[in-house]
Amino acid sequence: MINQVEQIAAEAGMSIHRAQAMTAGNHWYNKDSLAIFLLPDNPAGASDIFRQDLIHNFIGENCSGLSLRLMENGNYDFVGKDSSLLGTGPLNGTWKYRQYPYLELKKQGSQYADHYFEISRFTDRDKVSEIVFIKLSPMNVDDFADNCVFLYGLRQ
């Protein structure tokens, strides 16, 4: 059935960029249902990032072995070799994605957000295939090593 919908969409001039089976989540669809989400073209090419796209383990690049894990329940934690980069406070808390392109992290026990990240998306290619990356760039540059970014890649 999914192949038929993709073919009908292609014939109507709509390209399918991503097909995904939703087995869990907050949705109203029952067994044996099919949904298609039509999204407008975006000249910026990146604001079609949704909350569920951020639920991953982001590997730090130039971050002294530090990684950032964003969990589905709204919690986060930093893990890695050199967590001293973030001071002596907790390395976990809650995260919010209020509006593109910003991600907020609030340390456990803190009243306000402590870290802000700018979200972007880019495509790269290795010897195997194309990879779509989501990049989190720290806006609190004093809290992280120079040129530190957190990346998650999905092979196409």
C-alpha cells in the first residue's frame, strides 16, 4: 500500500522524501491505517526538523569526547571522557524544542535554560552513500571547546 501511495504522489508531482512506519507515538491512527503528511517546500531547507527528529545520541565533534543524548521523555544527558568541560554541575536535565532553530537544555535543579543550541541540517557523502546530518551548535561558546558541535547522521 505504501508503494502505491508513493507512486500516486509521484504522478501528482509530489516527491516522497521519507517514509516511516510509526509503531509508537502520540498519534490517532489505528492498525492498518496510512497517513501522508504534506509539507510545503522550504527554501531554507532545514526548518522541517521536528521534535522526534532530535531524539538521538549526538556525537560530539571537537568536544573532547563529549556526546549529548536527547531522550524521548524530554530528558538529556552529556556523556563522555571529559565532562569537566561543563563545570561541576549536573550533566543531565530536560530539553525543549520550542521553535526552529533553537534547542534549550535546562540542568537538573535549574529554574531556567542553561545551554542553547542552534539546529541545522546538511547533507554529506562518504564512500557508501549520502548522509543527512542534524547539527547542534552550542550558542554558549564559553561552555564548550572551540568548534565543538554535536552531530547525528542518517544514511540515505
